[in-house]
Amino acid sequence: MWGLAPPLVFATDGLALAAMLEPCYDNGGDALDYAVNDRTLHVAVFDAMGHGLAAAGVAAFALSAYRYSRRRGGDLVETYGAMHEAVGRQFPDSRFVTALIAQLDLDTGRLTWISAGHPPPLVIRGGRHARTLPTTPAPPLGVESTGGPPTLSCESLEPADLLLLYTDGLTEARTPDGQMFTIERLGQFIEHEAAAGQIAPETLRRLRHAVIGREAAELRDDATAVLLEWQGDGETALLPQTVL
């Protein structure tokens, strides 16, 4: 799955992005993807049912369907439909994938997304306030439903906002005393790092260390995340520094 992932650090005008993809104890079913076309960021995270090579294979299949639809110019609703049909046809009644697919206009900050049974995005504003974005989830990819088309959620980001997409393996990671990391602790951690002026890649590096870098740390599921900073000048910090 690491081999299928794009580079885990990326920056362009108005955007700094970092990602992590950490397996628990076996080949797993998490995957991630992103791409920038013109001034639109396309980003997605996936979590396939189960563990082992079977789960990794389903996640890779969903990722391929996502990239195929994205490269054809499909919008989010069309992309969800294409992935949902592909997974359901290839793995009838046996496998499913939760996913969150999103687009961000890098000029205006308009964020749109569809959740396919996946945890909602987390936004951190002003380095002090973390909140989950309201989301109406559609069925996971490959799960039959009699409902209508998926709900397209929208949010307007503000300059210097941080946005986190993640899988539940991150929030369900255990602390040394056995407690789950939880979405609340996750938000508090990123708030603290943002208030200290850390850029997205450094924040995610520290998060990874907090979750799995301790001797007593325990992952019970793959932990995957994409953290991006919009219009916060974080990308300039990634440039090589000129020594005069």
C-alpha cells in the first residue's frame, strides 16, 4: 500500500500537505491518494473491511477505481458512483470499503466531500479550535442501498485552516494506559501543535510518534491520515533555506 501511495509530503502555492499510512500487525486495508489539477486538490482516504492481503487487494481496487474516475474528469458524485459500482460488482456480498473523497479549490477555499460510511473531516481553525465537519454519510463502497444519490457536503475554509482526513485506526489507537486516542484527543493534539507554529508535515510526524513511536503503543487497526494546511504559508517553510 505504501508503494501505491503518492509522496507523503507535498506543497504548492497555498497548500502544504502531509500523509501517514501505518499498518498495525499485517497487510491492511487502508489507502490514500491525492492530486492537484490546475488549482483543485483531489484527496481521498480508504479503509477496506478486514485485514491481510484480501483487504489490501480490495483497497487497491477501490483506489484504482477512484484514480480512473478522477483522471476522466468525473465529479465527486460520479466518482462515488463509479467506485461503488466497481467494488460491488467485483466483490459481491463479501467485501466493502469506507472512503472519504474530497475536492478543495485552492483559490477560494471551497471544500466539498462525500463520505462513504467514513469518519467526517476534522478542521482546526486559528490553531485553537478543532471541530468535526457535519457529514451525511452514504453507504460504504459495495454495500447495496435503496437510498438516493450521496449527499455532497460543503465547507468554506479560512486562511491557515488545517484539515485532517483519517481512518478510525488512528482514533482507536491505544495510549500506554489502555485508553483510546479518540477524536477529541486527536483534535487537542493538532491544536497544540498548530498553536506552537508547527507546519503540517511536522505536526503529522509528531502525531505519528505520539501514536506509534512509544514502546507501549498499540495499533489494533491501520492508522492513516492526510493533514493539509490551506493558505497558511506552510509551503514556504518546506523550501530549502538560502544561507548568505
